[in-house]
Amino acid sequence: MQEKAVVIGSGIAGKLAAKALSHLFQQVIIVEADQECKEKVPRKRVPQSYHPHVLLKRGEEAIETLFPEIVSQLIEDGSIVTNVTKDLKWHHFGYWKKRFSGELSCFSKAGQCLNGIYKDELKKSNITTRYETKTEQLLVNKHDNTVKESVYVP
């Protein structure tokens, strides 16, 4: 097991990357420029956090491999399960798709719920987050083209 990995940014992608790396590294550090957000509310530095989000089935399955309790937690936190073929009006190539009750579902209003869940789950592992810290530079090993260190300032 390698010693340390650094992930830049604590958005959904950063948290997923950190969780995936946590099985390969003794310590994973997330460097985040924003303040720690103690509530499940939109973050100042993430303008898209105010937008509605949908989590599609394949994304749900992929995320569930890293966070096994994610589905029940999303529902508990207020995400809405939507039957895609029945509940959504879909205009595609100039035509409205016929609606029917199918087996494809997705979660809507998932963005803030996901961010909060990940934050809680990551606290239980070898992952730490350094808030109000900006990444200034990545120091690269020119022999094997790997990042050997990141320089960040609080």
C-alpha cells in the first residue's frame, strides 16, 4: 500500500476519487479552497450546486460500489425516485416520446444529498479534508511523469 494521495477539490468527483483511492493509499488528503460546509446546502464556490441534479441508474450502481448504503440514504435525505419512462416528458428529434411504466428509474434532487452523504462517510475512513486551502503547484518527477508533491497554502 502506498503512503499518500492528494485529491484537489471536494466536489462529488473529488469525493468519489478519494474514496476509490482510499483502498490503495494509507492516507488520502482532499485539498479544498472553500470553507467546510456543515449543512447540506449549496456551496459558494460551486455555482452548479443550485441546479437540479439527476442521478442515472448506471451512476447509482457505480457509486454504490464505493458507498453501499447510498440508495437508502438518498431517499432518507429527500431525493425523489423517478420512473424515467413514465414520469418524464421527453421531446426527442422533434417528437414527444410515448410514456410507459418501465423499469428504468433515477434519483432527482440528488446533488446536495450526495455531497452531504459523502462527507459523512469519508469521515469514517483514512481520508482527511483540508478546507480553506488552495493548491498552488504540483511538483512533477520528470523521470516517470508522476506528481511527487503538491504545494498548497492555507
